[in-house]
Amino acid sequence: MSGATAERFVAFNLRLLAGAFALVGLLFIVTPDGTLGTLDDFGEWLPLGEFSPAPETAEQLWLALGFAYMTVITGISLLASADVVRYRPLLLVLAAGKAASSLAALGFYLFDTDVFAYLLNFLVDGFLVLVVLFLYAVAGRVGQPASPG
């Protein structure tokens, strides 16, 4: 995939990511404990064993910072989708943020409490690192001519 096809593919997927980030950010800020409770319920439903319940959101500072992070990555995704070639380096910033989130959640899961939301965040954000790095690679092909086929 190269040229205009690659550009459309990357832009479309970045817009999908932006929508997902915005939705999750809104869920975090509007109903943080409801979101965690739903994740707890989902974790109990899975045949993976027992998980500790997620702690209640008592510290509003961390909630505000989490919402701000979701806002920033939504903006990065939208900006990069507007001009894939020009803003391609921002995808590395997005991948770094998702890697930091994923690894921090894994650390909390392994060394603090076995909360399903921590494990899920590790898995989802780790997967998103791979997705964003794939989009970065595809975006590098935007300026290349389509191969004869």
C-alpha cells in the first residue's frame, strides 16, 4: 500500500482512534467509578480467575490528568489525520504515550493489586502501540508511487 491509498488508510484509522480516545476520555470524566465497575464485572465474567475490585476514584487530580491525556491523544490523532506526511512524527509520540500507559498498568497489576482494569489497560494500550507503529510505517509510504500491479 502506498500513495493516496496509504494516506487514506492512515487518516481513516487515526480518526477512528481519535473517536475511541474521545469516548473513553468522556467515560473516564463523566463516570469514572461506573467505568471501572463495568470493567470489574467484565473481568469477573471471563474465565481467568479472580481479580481484585478496582479502587474507587478518590483522587480527582489523577482523574483530571487522565482526562487531559485522553484529550491530548485525541488531538494528536486528529491533527495527524489531517496531514499524514507532515504530522507523521506525532505518531511516535502517540505510541510512546500508549507504551507508557501500558507498561505502567502492567506494573500496577504485577506489583500493586491484581485489578482486571490494569491488566486490560496493559493489553489494549500495548496493542494500540503496535497499531500506531504500523500506521507510522504505512504513513512513510504516502509519498511513494503506487507499485505496478
